[in-house]
Amino acid sequence: LYVFDGRRLDDCPDGSFEMVTLNMVLHHMDEPEPILAEVRRVLRPGGGLLVREHDRPDERSDRVLDEFHWLVANVFGDSMCSGNYRPRARWRSLLADAGLCHVRGSDPAETLLEDPLLRGYVDLFTVD
């Protein structure tokens, strides 16, 4: 198990991981593309990326998530609380642009929770 900044995995050679997990990470990044490029680089062919993210199906969810992250940032001093929430399709597009192929994801019905803070999904991507 390795925990890294994500933008620069200098100690990791190309293709050195079978699996990478990004659990509620991407929405904290103003520019997720460098992280996705590094993930793509360190995954071996056939390796997997497991992504869990917020789904932003509507403006109400976006506002609730923004207010929650503002509260966390101001009460706990978490400087990584930016609100870059995107709909699931947009996340998938960003991952495809990084050279990652979508394999499968959680059932969309599972994302229809009433509480926007809990609403999310899991997708699996792979490297050809």
C-alpha cells in the first residue's frame, strides 16, 4: 500500500501497479488531469483503477456539497476542499481522455440516495 500526492509518483516506475484506488479524491483537484496521467503511467497493462466520486445530478446537490466542504475547510482547516463536482458522465470522459477504459460501474439506482453528501458511485477503469 502506497499513499502519494498523486501528481508525481517519481519513485514508481511505469507500469508498476496492478490496481490504483481514488476514493473521493478527484473532486478536490482543480485540475485532475495530471493525477489521471500519473495513474495511467503507473498502471500496468490490464491494470485497474477504482474510482469513487460524488455524483452531481442537479444544482441542489452541488450547493449542498459546496456548503459541506466550505464547513470542513473553515472548521477543520482542510485546504483541499474545493468543490469540483462533475456529473458521472463528465468524470468518465476525463478518465477516457487520460487513456483509461471504462469497464463497469455501480448501478445508477444506487446513486439515488436522498442525502447529496452520500450520493456517489464506483466505477472501474482499465489500461489496454
